[in-house]
Amino acid sequence: MLLFIAFPLAYTTQIGFTNYSSAHLLSQERVREFLLDQHDTVLASVRDYSVHGAGGEFRVVLRDPANGTAQFVSPPLALRQGSKPVDVAMQATGPADATLGPPLTLKELVEHRQALAQLRLRLPGESGGTAATGGTGGTGGTGGTGGTGETGETGETGGTGDASTLRYLGLREFGPIRPHFEEQADGALKRVADGALFRPDASTGYYEGQGAAAGTHLAPGYKVMVGAQNYKRMLFDAEFRGPFLSIFGWTVVFSLLTVVFATAIGMMLAVLLNWEDLRYRTTYRTLLFLPYAVPGFISILVFKGLFNQNFGEINAILDALFGVRPAWFADPSLARTMLLIVNVWLGYPYVMILCTGLLKAIPSDLYEASALAGAGPLTNFFKITAPLIIKPLSPLLVSAFAFNFNNFVLIALLTDGRPDYLSTKIPAGQTDILVSYTYRIAFRDSGTDFGLAAAISTLIFILVAGMSLLNLRLMRNANR
């Protein structure tokens, strides 16, 4: 109970008070990290490299972009994966570096790629070159000589905009990168290209532009609490409220008419099949039970083919008899009629089975007394059969109403909510019911607005629960 009902309900309700959507999927911290990680590669300064060595020590060789000859070499390195970037002071190649040994193979480079990605190679003789003497927290790297096998670890990712600092770009290249943003002390982000500042805004879930950049924001956004904004949008946004109210009204009508017609047909067939003088009752009962025995989704897809405007058998028969070929999927009224026909077809066997069992419980003495009084079949049905059946059937009819209120499978497989409303803010179909409309908002046409969809789902739960309680109370009062 707690796991399958209470937890999903609480989680959905909570999502309904947020701006959670495809544009606001991440937390603020994740968005900040993503934006700070955005950069451009300075292609003119990209260098090929190779790694030489064996055992526990390796040396990285950078090659001249012009002729491909070895130009810079690192001190001996222990390629170990760490959590912080490692500054490496490169030095010009000399005669002693001519015997470095064979380079690592591509397979070996793949094995060390995570350690190579931590390296920050600083070229000598350029700006920033002396900063590679161990960095902050270094362990004794000695300037440009790099004679010891140790390199410094730095707690910063600094130097990303310095052309003398090269980063790992892949299995074949190192090169400098230019960041798009720099973080300020107050948490704002400064765009390197033009100096524009962007600050996090808890009301919109974006880094919003300041000053000259006002009115713009950085994507992606992050998830924040927006209070009752999604519910206000449903109630007060005219462009949203129009299709929402129409879909809500159709959902109620669809559920109500389905229950009424399925109950009427199922009860009538059960009464007819209960007639003892009817021959082949078992055969008829078996044939009428088949729609319930066949999986619903198969029946729906079969009907989708039968109602096809150009090739369906139903239109072929109507064309042969009356010369008409209705546009079942293009005309809103016909599409809704088709949904009701298919849904009643799927639902009447359930009611027929229930009524068949309930009829067996009615004492035959009542009908005998009615016959002596001169009552006919219609009088027996309305005065004896229907009142005695409807009382135990009432709770099941309420549950059938609630089921059809959320009958997503029928809508998705038969019409997919179409035909669509024109000129609506959020795509909506004229055969959509609330649950299929919610699915559209959450996962399809309108940009995966999970917060709004969760708010609608919460409203659906309240409506179904309220109507079910009201129906049960009315039926309970009527049965007293």
C-alpha cells in the first residue's frame, strides 16, 4: 500500500510544485558544473603527442605542428588516476631524449586515458610556464628541469584560457582550451567573450543575465520550487484553460456514456441469455464473451484497421449500402463516436458476466408471482430484475467509471488523441482524455513539462477520488 500508492502519489504531488521539465532537469550545482565545463579548443595550437616508457614511469612527447618532430618532453611521470588535475612542466627535447624507447600502442593509451586526462602540460618559455613547478599542493617538482619523477597536483583547473597550457583532447592530441564562463566569488558566472554576468535566479531556475545581458538566460536551467504556479496556469491561463476544460468535459462524457451503454447492453444480453426456452444459449454466451477473452490492445488495433477510411471493412460496407465513407479519424464527432463504439465493445462482456451471475441469485418465486399478476417481460425487468441487479452492481459501475476516466490504452492505440485542436498553446487532441493529455505534456509534443503533467495528474486523482466517493454516497442513499 505504502510503496505502490502512497509513495507515487506523494512524489507526483511534489513534482507538481516544481518547474521540472526537459529544460530544467538538473540541480543547480550540476548546471553550474556543466556551464563551467563549456569551452572551445584553440585548433591552431593543437599538438600530436606520444607516450614513451615502461613499468611505472612514462614520458609525454609533444610534436611540432609544422613538421611532426619531437619538440617538448615531460619529466618521468607515474600515470595514476587522481581526483585533481596534475601540472606538468614540459621542457625542450635534447640529445638525451633521442632514446626514449618505443611509444605506447593505441591499446595502452586507452588503458591510461583517464590518467592522461588529468595532465596539464605547461610549455616552457611562454606565459604561465613557470607555474608548473609543483603547483599548489605539489610534491617537489623542480621548475623547468623536472628532473625528479614527481609532478605537482593543483587544486584548480586554472590556466584553461592560457595557450601555454595544453589539455588532453583525445588519444592523439593535446591542446589549449578557452572556457566560455568563469565563476565569480559571489556565485555568478562571467562570460569570457564579452564579460557579461549571469546570476542564478530561484524564481525561474536559470542563470539570468545582468546589465547589458538582461532578458537573456543560460541553458540548461535547473529544478526549483515554483509553488502553485502550475495549478494557476491550468486555471487562469486562457490559452491553456480552453482545451483543458474541453478535454475534461469530454473525459467525463466518455466515461459516463461508456458505463451507461456497456451496462445497458450487458444487462440486456444477460437477461436474454437467461431465457430458458432459448436454444443454443451456451453457444451464444461463448460468442458474446469473446471480446473479453481477446486481449484489449489486439481488439483495439483490429478496430483501427476496420475503421480505416480508405481500406477499412466498415467503410467498404457503408459505401456499398449507402454510398458514404465517413472520415472516422479526421472528424472530431466521428472519432469520439468510434471511441465509444470500441470501448463499449470491450466493456459489455464484463457487465454481461456480472449480470448473469446476479440473475441466478434472484428467486424464481418472484417471477412466478409476477406472472400470476399478469405482468409481462418489460414489467418483470423494470420492477424485479433491474432493481435487484443494480444494487450489488453499483460499486462495480463506479470502478468502471474510474477505469474509463483513465483509459489511456484505448486513446493511445486507436486515435492517439487526434484530430488536434488548432491554435492552442499546448498541443491537445479532440479525442484526448485527461490522462492522454497529461502524457502528451510530459513526454511528447509540448517539451516534456513534467511539473505541469504532475499537477494535472494530481488533479485527476482528486477528481476521480471525489467523483467515486460522490457516486458511492448517492448510491448508498438510493439503496436505503
